[in-house]
Amino acid sequence: MVVLVKIIQLILALSILVVVHEFGHFITARIFKTRVEKFYIFFNPNFSLFRCKKVHGQWRFAFFSKNVPEKYITHERIDPITNKKETTYEEIDLSTLSPDDWRTDEDTTEFGIGWIPLGGYCKIAGMIDESMDLEQMKKPAQDWEFRSKPAWQRLIVMVGGVVMNVITAYIIFTGLLISQGSQYLPTSEVNKYGIVTSQLAQEFGLRDGDKILNVNGNHIENFRKIQIPMELILEDSEYIEVERNGEKIKIELPEDAVEKLINSNSLFISYRFPFVISDFAPGSIAQKAGMQKGDKIIKINDIDVPFFSDFSNNIAQFANQKINIAAVRDNDTLNFDIQLADDAKIGVFTADLEYKTQEYTFFQAIPAGFNKTGKELSDYWKQLKLIFKPSTKAYESLGGFITIGSIFPSTFDWIAFWRLTAFLSIVLAVMNILPIPALDGGHVLFLLYEIITRRKPNDKFMEIAQTVGLLILLALLIFANGNDILRLFR
């Protein structure tokens, strides 16, 4: 059930983002009076779940229908002399077809839903794209085709999808700031009790109880940026300054810190807080033993556990044993005998540190959303650059659909869903603007070349570039999803 919930969220988020992205191409093409032949959510080889088109002023609909044949019929034959396969194309005379046939009206766009939920597409007439409609390109260019438009118009059409994804992320981030504000754990709150270190953090020189003062001389207000630790990875941090036993200590990070942080499977650091009982789980053995809300646990048998992390690190060794827990209540120290089960849980919830929520009015959220979107774009671009630095081995962390799906929560939460959708919109924008043929960025690169040199790349070059780009994308897709599969067996 958990997997199904994650899959539904992933498909829904990607569907929204694909529609938004392709609409960016669609609306800019229509603004410049360029014909858009098809606009599809999901891919539709052989048949479509749904299709509609305005024919002769009336909307026509079809469900679970086979794809309408293209206006070219393909003929293949084997040459008896060379024994090679030859392909020829016969153009359909549209005037001979029934007025009810959708092929008779090329002036309008066919909208539809395919059956492979891996994206979608917007097929623009007169453009060499993933559809590889080469026969259309052999005919004389028409005024309503993409290839007939000035380079600057074609450039706007190509960046339309990326711009729409950025705008979508901005709208979502701004909406979340208005409705939810910005909640985070201040580093100053963590410094009340200090940090809890992972094995990697200890290897770097940090210790339990250290209080984070700055990273590279910069105070980090949001502790999560160090905990994950994005600030260290993306900003090429060289040192962390901490307070330890009242003394300031500068922790120099090793040269391979980024590589180790990227490949770490656990939090870099966490935070300490007293184990104060805030509530009980149903059937709690601690509650049955007489413990109450507000009790502060300080000992397991003779082991001091002043913080929750100390308790969680020590309790497992006493599974199936009878233990004594000491707790402070109203300045009195009380002792409770508890028989643990196999899971070594006592059935209590603890009060966490105090998170800070910054609230925004509508007018405050407008610039704040802009800053948030810009920061997310910058951070993701920095992450992407790490993949191309072999020394970091960041390419090993590249993931496909399983990795993307895993970031969604196991239960449907609209706030989390929209936050992750905004993040994926940023990812889609950055990935699409990469200068790889077959992506929007590849087309933009060739258009910039045309604008600067006033020379348009010929159709044969564009055909080869598109094929190479598709092969590159296929290789990346196989590599990323292959990483996902390998992780399942580790």
C-alpha cells in the first residue's frame, strides 16, 4: 500500500509538471501562429486512452481508440538485386477522406491522454523533435510551420516549457509561504544542548555536544542545511567552527569531504534534547508502570541518559529484560521497574526542540517566493555540476524513478506533495535547459548559434543531432534506473 501511495503521488506530480511544461511550448507556438499538431499527457504508441479535437467547429471525442494514421503511408520492400530493405512514403490525399475523419482538419490541435505514464509531448509542425517526422521536413516550408518562423520566435517557443516550470515552482512556493509560512529548526535552538554526531562527523573531528557557531565563517540559521548537509556540499565548505566546553574550535574538513558526504547513507549530525515525556502510545508499558507526562528520563539502570539520543542508543541492549528507569518529576527523582518486550520500546513520545515559523502576508510572500525559487534553482544547478566532477563520485548517487518516488511520504499529505512538486518542477527546468540535443537546451544552443552566425543548421545535421541526443538520454535513463535497481540488492 505504501508503494502504491508513492507511485500515485509520483505520477500525479509528473503529470502536472509535464502538462505545465508542454503548455509553455504550446502557448508560445500559438502566439506566433505556429501550428501544434498534438498535445498529449503520457505517451500513446498504437492507441490512446482518450483523444479529442475540434473539427469543423465541433469537438469530437474518442476513448480507447487506435491512433489515427499519419498523413504518410509507409511501404517497405526488399530490393531483389541488393537484398537491402527500402522504405518509401506515400502521401494520403486528405480530400478523398470522409469529412468526419480527423485527418481532414489539420488546422487544429489533437489533445489526448496516452497509456504510458512517463511524461507527455507537444508536437509542433515543422520541427525536428523526438517524433522524428522527417517526411514533413522534406516538403516546402509553410508559413504556419516552426521552421518558417524567425529565430527569435523559435527561441521563445523552445524556452517556453522551462519558463513555465520555473513559474509553477514560484507559484507553489509562494502559495506555501502564504498558507504555511516557513518552518525550520534554528541552529541557536540546537546549541542549547549541542549536536549528536554520526561516525562520519566524528571522523571529521566533531564530537557529541559541540555547538555549531559557523560554517566557513557564515552563520547558518537553518540547522537542517548542516544536518543534511547541503551547505557543506554545495558551498565547498572548508571548515566548521564549534564551541566545545566553552572553547572555540575550528574543524578543518578533509579534501574528500564532499565525496564522503554525498555517499553517506545517514544524517551527518543530529541534535540533542532532554527525554521529556509528551504523550503515551496505546498500551504503553511506561504508563502502566506509573510514568506521567512531563517526566524527564535520566537513567536506565546505572547508565546515565540525560538526552533522548543517549536513551535510544542504550535501550536496545535490554530487550526482553526487566529494567529500572529513573525520571525526574517536580524536582523529585522517581524509579520505575519496566519489563521490556522484543522491540525494547516503552511506548512514549517525547517533546522535541522548538521550531521557528516565519509567517508571510500575501505581499511579503511575493518577493520571498522569488528568493526561494532562485535559491532552489541555484542549489540544484550546483548539485548537477557535482555529477560531472569524477572526484566526488556524485554520479553514483544518480537515481531514476525509484529514487524520485521514494522522496514522497508514505501517506498522502497535500503540503508535502506540493512542496515536492515544486522541487521537481525546478529539477525539470534545469534538466531541460541542459545543452543536450533532443532537450530544449539543445535546441536553444542551435538557435543561439543561428542568431549569432546568421546561419541555420541544415535539417540533416539537426536529424543527426536529435538522434545522438536521444541516445544520450536513453543512456542516462538506463544508468539512473540501473543505479536504483543495484541499490535494491545492496
